[in-house]
Amino acid sequence: MIWLTWRQFRGSAAMMAALLVILAVVLALTGPGLASDYSAGIAACTQDNTCDRFYDWFLGGHDTSFMALTLVVLLLPALAGLFWGAPLITRELEAGTHLMVWNQSITRGRWLAVKLGLMGLTAVAFAGLCGLMVTWWSDPLDKSAAEGLALMAPLVFGARGIAPMGYAAFAFVLGVAVGMLVRRTLPAMALTLAVFAAIQLAMPLLVRPHLMPPITSTFELGKTNVDGIGINRDRGGYVEIRLKSAVPGDTGAWVLSTALIDASGRTIASGDDEAAAQVSTTSGPCAPSASAGDSCMVEINRLGYRQKVTYQPLERFWPFQWIETGIYALLTLGLTWSSFWWLRRRLS
């Protein structure tokens, strides 16, 4: 069975391995230079306090590669489910070869176990290697990324660390299970993609934020968490404050919610909405004639305005990786058991 499975599977496995080798060579050649540029830029910007501008420049110069590699890692598990998992049973059913294969001395349970073991472990290994290589290469860019592309952000988190291994295992077994139910290759592939995409969207929206209790804290306003301030003449000349989805002192944290509150703790505005702070703009630090913008920020903080933010800190990246991978492993085991049961009891 191992020899037969390898004969059927070796072409696609060899092609995937070749692509990973090419990717590994490219990353190995460019990764050290990327890390060196980052170290040199940090050493220079810390002397004149211009690291914010360096981060924007550094990420902007590599944003295409950053997003392309992230997309590759996110797509790899889905491809394993589509092209390896879904056709595994449906190909035999449509060709009628299951009538011969399942009536030999090899039981259908052993047949499925070998198929799942060899192909599933290969898919997990490929996804894991790809994820870890991209994690290593992207480390300088992850340290420079803006709020929406930080390491804990939903789009980036799923393409880093060991999480792609769990995604690949689940997607592959999902494709097998769906193929058993649908019994047609193209509909099975379409349904596998739809279900996998739905679960991948539900995880960061509904599950991941609650893997650990989030932290809620208040912070003074500054360059880290304020996107801009201005005077809105249409609202009585109040100072408009626009917050960032960022946590001072924890670059890379995943912000779940952010709001501007006043000295009494009352929420003035949430999310990306601009807030009108009742600060004098006719005289004082926030008047249009004032020369220093930082003094207006000091005045706003003196009056008690703060950012209230609920977030998952960056230090929880690896615990979240292990927990989420464990969840997908449990889902994979459940689907595997269902596939064996369906194969033995219902599929003929």
C-alpha cells in the first residue's frame, strides 16, 4: 500500500518539494541582507529618534514580497485540501477502481490509513516548512509592520509559526471527508474550499480573540496611538482626535477595540471614529497660533483624555500558535474518525 500510494502521489509531491526548494533558496539568499538592512536602519534611527519614518520606509520597500509570501503560506493548506484531499476518494469512486481496491486482501480501513498517513503528513510537513521559513525571513518586516499588519494581526498570524501545519492537516482531512459525502471531484473541491474559508474566517473573528482573556488598559495619548489631531470649525472649534489601533509599549499587539475616554471614563468615540475633545482652541497650547503641536497633546492629556484599548499582547504569539494548532488538530482527529466510520459503514 505504501508503494502504491507513493506511485500515485509522487508526481505532485515532487513538484511541491521543488517549489519549496526554490523558495528556500530565494529566502536564504535574501534573508541575511534583509536582516542586515534592518539592524543598520535601527542603529541609525535611534540616534535621531526617526524610527517611525524608518519603519514606514523599510516596510514600504518590501511590502510586495511581504504580502506575497504571506499569501503563499495562507494558500498552501487550502491547496492541500483541494488537490490532495478532495480527490482522494472521489477519484476512486468516479473511475470505479474502488470496486477492485476495496475487495482485495487489504482492508479499506488500512487503505485509507496509509493514504491519510502518507499524504497528510507530507502536506503538514510542506506547510510547516513553508511557514517557518517565511517566519524567519519576515522577522525584520514583522518588527516594522504597521498596526493592521503586525505579527498578531489576523492576516499575518495565520502565515507564521506552526499554525499552517494545523491548517494543512485540517484542510486535507476536510477534503477527504467532503469527498466521501459528495462523491464527485469538482463539487467536493468547491465545497471543501467554501467550508475551509468559512472556518478560517470564523477563527480570528470568533475564537482567537478569546483563547486567553484579553487585556484592557488605558494609556496617555501620544505619537504611538494618535493618528492625528486638528480643529473642526463645524463642531464649535473642538479639537478632533483620531486614534490608531496601536498599544504604546507593545508594538505588534493585536488590538480588539480602542476608544477615547474623558477624565470621568466616559467613552467619547470608538474605533476609527474621530472624537471631539473639549479643549480650548481660542487660546492656549491648542490654539491655531500655537507653534508646537506637542504642547497641545500635553494639554489634552492634562485634561484627562486617554485611550482605552482591549488587546492581546505580542507575548502571547506562541501560546496562541500552540493553542490554535491544537484546536485544528482536534478537528482533524474528529474528521479522521468520521472518515473511517463512513468508509466502513456507509460507503460502497
